[in-house]
Amino acid sequence: MSDITKFQEHLIKKGYDLDNYGADNDFGNETASASLRYIEDLCILNKVVLFPNNPYWIRMSDNFTDKFTDFLIVTDNDKVVSISNATTKAGRYWVKNPVTAGGILGTGVRVAGQTINSHIYKKGKNKWRGEGYFRQIATLLIYRDGNKDNKVDKNIKQQAPKWFGFFLHAMGKGNIIWNWSAGCLGAPLVQWNSNVDPYFTDGQIISDTIFEV
């Protein structure tokens, strides 16, 4: 089950009222409606497309917390159908043990924004356990962070072609990221299986979108 209290508090702080139930950690119609208005406004503000069936990631901070402190919002048929705890940043294992790619040392972190036709969904074909995942099929813009200070550094950018493998996928069963992400985006296993997988079909192409708030 997702813990969305902090996201509900964020909505209220941003002026999206939850007058009837407040931050009650329940994904009901009120929270779904407010979340859709929020995503619509973020799309307008950032000049990106609001797709009827797409994942939208909310990056809550630039810190490598090693926990799922971001959020993943899924739309389907022009409605918000789920909110999950998520990460848009690498786990601490890879922060402490950064890799070298293209001659640049550092943990990969996706740059916020929208990439059209960025990923394709592979239903039930995750190479680790079998659940569905989104495979990278377009070049993405990333930061390379190699100083291990647990904060995303934005001074080094790199183009990441599709073979870099910045996937979107389920991670572990707990709330620690650790080595589940070297730059991939994801959510805890149970939440992914209930909040993401049911809303996408094998071979479906999406335009991954990250908002920094």
C-alpha cells in the first residue's frame, strides 16, 4: 500500500484543496481529482504534453535519501488512477560506487522534463523477476554525479542512448533503494504490481515525464 500522506500535504500546500478528507493517506476521488489538476498545471507550466495514459514522476528533492521519497502518478483514460511512493534517483550503493560511462565517472540521474516516445512496456518480461517494466528506447538527458555527497549535482550532463538502460521498473519489497537503481526510476515491488502494471499493455510506448517540485 502506498503512503501518500506527504503527497497530499504537498497538494494542500500548493493550493489544491482536499477540504473533505485532507491528508488522510487514502487514495479517493478527492485526491485523484486534485492530483489530476496538479499534473495538468505542471504540464502547462513546463510546456509538456498531458497524455491520457502515462506515468508522471514527482521529484520532491535533489537528495539521495536511499528511500522512496518521490512519487509516481499514473494516468489512464484522462484520470489519475494511482499514486505510488517512488524514486527518480539512484540508490546509495551506486552513489558510493559510481560507474564510468562515456568517459565520465558518476551516478546517472535523469534530467527533469519530458522525452517523447522514451520507453516501451514489456509485460511480464522483467529480466530479474518477471514483472513488467519500461525499457528505454530513446536517448535521454542525464546528470553524472560522481562526488558522493548524497546530493544531485547538475553541472555535468550527458546524452544517454538507449543501450544505457535507464529503465522504469519495480524495485525491492522494502523502502530502501540500495542497489535496485543505478539511475533507473521505480517504485516498491508491491506498489508497482498494483499501481502501475495493470494500466499498461505489452508493447505500449510512453513519453516519460519528470517534474522537479
